Amino acid sequence: GLLFDDDALMAEVFGASDASRSRLRRRIQIKVLSAQIEELSGPSTTSGAGANAGENLQGRPSTKFTWATGGDSAAAGHGNLFEQSYTAVLEDTVRDAFAAVGVDFVASNRAMGGYVSAPELALCMESVFGSDVDVLAWDFGLTEGPDEAHRAALWGERAGRHPTRPVLFLVDDSDQSARWEIFQKLEEKGMGTVLVSKASMEKVRRRVPDSNQVPNPAVLPRALRYYKCNGATEGNAPCNDLMRNFICDIDEGEACKREKFDTSSTCGPGTPVRFQTSWHPGWKEHKLRGRLLGHYMINQLTEALIELEDLMHPAANATAHHGAPSAEDMQVLLNLLYSQEGADVALFQSSAPSVEVWQPNKDTLLEVNPAAVFRRDAICHTALLPSQARFDDLITEDGRGGGKASDGRGGQYDLGWNKALMPFPEDGRLPLAYDFNDRQRCDALEV
């Protein structure tokens, strides 16, 4: 209401053409129809003994809609609990709405501190993000400047080569950025692209009450209380300091700075927490972004369902009564949506990659043909964290070394050897290892 009730402002924050919104809704519709067909057809062979039709053993729907975030340390939520990152907040916001139509909305935080989007991450998308992704978000604003749009170009083109060709969300300064221009060209090649405008998000922040201007800040919701002090969000403001990524603490925002991070209640008083810096957003900023993204996705789900109803009953008027569609009816519509997806795939495959923006002298050897890097098959074997390959134990020491660590979602992955204690590899195989000094001292913090 207070923050998200302005439809015009929400349209500014989320910039997308009719074609891209249609592709996003179509992706949602495919998942909804798949879930409904599975429910009508009876228990699936993968649901497990005793599971209801369309549910896995954890009681969550077996049909998944997967969002994956790629980005830098700010996107990863460094300095915060894993569950406080905007990607986790997004999942929490929309999970029940998607579950109501039989779909499990899963948001995976795959952002990494200090990394850029290409070439390594662009060429390792399946290993890092997984082989089934519906939405892939680019959020590398800390590590990639406005003059490095060539990396986003490779990242976007490689997303088009991903097995599920995810809809792309670009978190960038504004619709005037070079990266957004590149992403709009990807849309012409059959991909869905959505801009999340930082400039317009600032307009949303202006709607948040200033705690220094409120007689009794205690009346504000906790997530808004001491979020903004004397106009400074979380006690920070833009500055001309490269070492602080141009975001500095200011004296006028001291009250908000004290409330910026909330980790001690979970990790324990006195537990050292790394990366709680001026340029890393706190839990309130992450919550705002996650709720904002969730608001958009729920709106897209609503519109997708309305369109599905119209597609199932194209000739009906608004007051007519319709019987429930059969699984066969739904399958016909699902096949139609898949054929539209196939047409977009063919459009992308027949298009020329935007190699003219690539700068091989910066990121690859001059002898490498950019066309091959942009579109040819890639083989990736990576131990990066967080990544799907690590969480699926595709990269493992089979329980040797440091044992297991939490993946932030209730599961575990093989930690590998502490490099300071690692024995010499007798078989010549490169071992999986980690640097103890890079690890947080609290499992609830970011992976």
C-alpha cells in the first residue's frame, strides 16, 4: 500500500515491453498447466510413496518455478544472514501465491563477492545456476562499471544457450544504460528481458518515512524504522571514495547505521561477522528489494492466470458458467505454449550474436573467436560457491577433508579440505579445498 500502490511508479521500476512480459507470463503459464495436469492425472512416479499428487516428500509442489540471482557481494547479501538476502525475501514473498496453483517457487542466491558476470560465470551457467532456470537476474553493479557492458552482452547471449533459456532481469542504473540497450537487442532475438531500474527504486525509497522526522519512530514497522535518517538510507550516502565503492557512512545517519545489520540474535553476541560495510546493503534494504520483486512477480502470476482462463474459454462471455477443463484440454494448451517457446528458440538460434561489443583484449586471448565464445557449447568444471554443481555434490571429496557445510536451504554440501591441512594428492588429482580464513563463523550467514 504505502510503498507499492503507485502503478505508474512500479512500471518505472520494472521496465519491460509487452513482448517480454508476455514471455514471462508464458513461462508461468507453462508451469501452472504442468502442475494442474499432473494433479489431474494422479500421482507422478517421482512424487514418492505416500505423497499427494503433485507434491514431493517435503509437502511442496513438485513443479518448480526457479529464480536464480547472479551478482556481486551486495546482491549476495554479504554482511547479512542468508535468509535476509533479497533473493530469500523474494521467495518468502511469493511462495504461497505460487503454491496455491500447484507450483513451488524457488529463488536461488548464486551471487558471489568480487566476481564479474563474464567470461567465467557466463560460460559456467549450468554449473552455477543449474540446468532448469526460469528467471535469471543480473546484479553486478559493484563489480562492473558502465564501460564494461561487453560482459553483460556475453552473459545474456550465453543465457540464450542455456537449456531453459530463462527470462533475464537486469538490475541496472536506468533505461539509458548501455547494458539495457544490449538486453533490448536480446529481446529482438526471442528472449524475455526486464529492467529493474535503480533510479526508479530511489523514488520508492523517497516514500519511506524518515525516522528523524517522525515524532515516535516506534510506531513504524520494524523494517521501516530507522531505515532512513535525515534522508540517508541505512545511514549511507553517495560519496567520492573509490575504496568504499562510492557509498559512505555519514554522521547524519548514525541512528540508521546502528540498525543496519541484524545478525547477533541468530549468530550470538560477539560472533565476528565479516563484510558489514557501508557499500553492502543491510537487511532492511534487502527486504525492500525482495518485497518489490515479489510484488512484481505476484502481479505477473495474476495476469498469467487471467490469460489462461481466457485461453481455456476463448469464446465465452464473462457471465457464462464453464465446467472445469480436463487434463486433455490443458495438454492442448500446454502444447501451444511450448510451440511458441520453440518459435522463440528458433528465432534466437537464427540470430547473429552481438560480438561487436566484445573486448577480447580484456577478457580472453586475442586468438579466440568471439562467435565461438558467445554461442558454441561450453564445458565447465568449477568449484565456485555458491553453485548448483557444489550443492548437487558433483564436485566432492567424498566426505574427506573438512566434512559438510550448510547450503542455506536446509541441505549440505561437501566442504573439501582446509588448504592449510590438506595432504599432498598422491593420485595427481586436483583436490577440492577451501581457505579457512574465507569462511564465516556462523552457518546462518551467506554461503
